[in-house]
Amino acid sequence: MSTGPDTETLVKKGLLMINTGDGKGKTTAAVGLIYRALGHDFPVCLLQFIKGTQISGELISSDRFKNLLDVFVLGGCRT
């Protein structure tokens, strides 16, 4: 007797999370969830909207996970 769907009929679903609001904590919350997903070998895409031109630590560390993590930095002036 089967207790669930056949593994071949399972559909992979994505998840979109958007962190907004004033103040701090949005990037910290997102990065925590990103590392949790990476720990389970899920592919992740981070879209980071920033002000200014500073290169973020998130962008620098993303090279370590380049097989699972895509990072796109939007906004600000890039040279």
C-alpha cells in the first residue's frame, strides 16, 4: 500500500522570497535562508538591490558556492 505519490510523479517547485522594509535585517535574513538551502544542495539565486558602489561580502563569498549560487547585484553605480 502506497502512502504518498510515486517519486517519479513529484514536481519540483521553486520558492521566491522577498525581504522588504525599513531598517536592518533583510540581508541577514536572506543570507541565513540561502546558506540553509545550499546546505541541502538546492540551487539559489540572490538578487541584491544596493545603494552605492561598495562590493558586498555576500558577493565576494558567493564564489565558494558558484556551482549552486547565482548572485546578481542591482542598483548603485558599478565601475
